[in-house]
Amino acid sequence: MRKIKDDIYWTGYIDWNLHNFHGYSTPSGSTYNSYLILDEKPTLIDSVKNIGTEKMINYIKEIIDPSKICYIISNHTEMDHSGSIDKILEYCPNAQVVCSNKGEEHLKRHFKKNWNFKVVNNGDTLNIGKRNLSFFMTPMVHWPDNMVTYCAHDSILFSNDGFGQHIASSERFANNLGLDIVFYEAAKYYANIILPYGNQVLKVLDALSGLTIEMICPSHGLIWNDKNDISKLLELYKNWATHTTENKVLIIYDTMWHSTEKMAYKFFDLLEKANIPVELIYLQNTHISDIITKILFTKFLLIGSPILNNQILPTMSALLTYMKGLKTKNRFGLTFGSYGWSTVGFKDLEESLKIAGLELVENGIYLKFIPDPEELEKLNDLIPKIKNYLN
Ligand code: FEO
């Protein structure tokens, strides 16, 4: 339990052991943040994943008798946030569960209970005493039911998944941990969770633009409580939502007998000589959730795979599936690889990248078995073309 402002407490759960969030690598763990506001009508904002139920309830008991809670605001149904609502309701059976229309539908589907729901719409307010809480619908950031809660009295935005980071820490405020780490994890979180919903993010940013926000309390990770950090974060969200990238190249490859690797390294050498910022990623030792974080910032991708049984390598297929779901728009690319007797698998590579939102700027470069030095040298012809897209 931690007091974060007068009468406002963090009552969440630190999940030090979460290293995989349905496929998203989270080596730093995470937190499920729940917040308790003491006012005439004590209000709990979000709960925690069920592994932290007991901890959350004990925290609440240190602050007030849980039976006094009048409202439980469920900003989002996903079980990392609403997973303990059923248990806390056992202590305050008359409390109203405040949520969006979709939130009610989702909570009923998850818990099979007809609780005392109070459905709120965009712009609605709820008076809890000296505070009015306002609700803004933020559908698809991250599920259709999402909303955020704003407390004008304290200038706090309770943003649920938005602006979160998967970090387990005994610190509660971003600027107490190390901002490089927190901003990196915020970017990774955006890339792996929120990237497909840029248009919705822009609408949310627009809706929030008239609010005074001195603190952002997300449902994962650290609380943002510095004005400059909050401005920077909002600006980054705008850039990411509009797919604003940096003028650099990411080479992502896997290889069987080092032929595709030779091409990848040749591209790297040529781009470096041309003073183009470039980074090389070997799929075998880099997790796709880290790769997507790099893609978040990158304008041009060179994607290489050999052919195995008429298909690209499974590691590459996994990345492509991930990219298709996350809709990496407004980026350019070029494919390359080595094959033995059939190039048919490269069609899947190209088509998948197009679905993922990449514009392929040239035909793919596919070389039979082992590349000749002359063939590798010829890759140099592509460098000016790649450079054209980086400005
Ligand atoms: Fe952190 Fe969409 O739940």
C-alpha cells in the first residue's frame, strides 16, 4: 500500500514473476495497479489479477473497512485488472460496479454475475464527495470496453492500459526508478499492446487535450508524476499513433547455412558505408516482442529468410504473424533470402509483410544456394534506392 496523494492510495500487486504476457516477453515483471480514493463515497479504481487478490484486500483493510467502498470502477475487463472484483465485492456487496456499456457485457461474460452495475458513457461524471470523477471512453485501447477515469480535483488521469509499462518495482513513481528504463518499457508496451490502435489513441489524446494532467496512474508499472515526463509521454504516444518513425534501417534475418546471413551482413556493411543508421537482428536470439519495439521506431525493414520445405523459416513466420496482428503501418521494406530449388515460399514472406502494412519498394532479392561475391556486391545497387525512402 502506498499513499500517492492526499486520500489516494496505490493498492496494487507487484508481479515479479511475470516474464511472459501472452507471448510478450516481460523480463522486468509487471504490476497490476489498483487505486483507492477516500472521499465521502470511497472508490476503488480497478482491481488486480487474481494472484494478488489477498494482498490488495489487505492493503485496503489497512486504509479503511472495505465494506465502506461505494464504487468499484472497472476501466477495463481484462483479468489483469478486473480479476479480483468478485472477491472485493464479497466485502462490499452493495458497491456499484462502474463501467462502460461494453464493460458490463464483458464482466457478465467473465464472471456470470449480475452485479449492481452503473454504466457510464463518454463525458459522464460521478460525484463521490468533494471529487467529481469523469469518464472518457477509449475503445480498443486496449479492448472495446476500455475507458479512463479523470479526477479533476487532483488532476489525475487513471489511464488503465494506456501509458503503462510492464515493470515490477518497489518504486511507484517513474522518476524514482530511472526514466530511460521506464520510457523504454513504455515504448515496448505500446509496440506490443497498443500499436494496432493508433487511430483510437489519437482520439483519446484529443479528448484529453483540454484536461490538466499532473499525474497519470496507469494500471501497469510506474506512475507518471512529473509535468515534463507527462508532456514527453503524450508526444511519444502521438508519434507512435501516427507511425512517425526514424530514418534508419533494421535488418531482420534468420539463416540455415549462412547464405541469408551473408546477404544480411553485406547489406549491413553497405548501409554503414553509406552512413545510413542500421541495426542487425538475428531472429534466433531476439524475442519478437523486442523486435517489434525496434520496428516501432524504424522506417525501413530488410527482412531475410531462407526456404525450408517450400516455406520460410518458422521463426520468420512467427514474426510475420505477430506483425500482421500489430499492423506495422507506414513503413517500407525489402525482402531477401537464399533458396535451393524453389522460391515459392518467398511469396508468403512478401504477402504477409504487405498485410502487416509494409510497402515493399523493390522485388525481393533471392539467391540460389550460396551467394557469389559478385551477387553480394550487386546489393550495393539497392542502397541509393533505400536511401530515397529515408528522409
Ligand atoms: Fe492490462 Fe488489456 O489489460
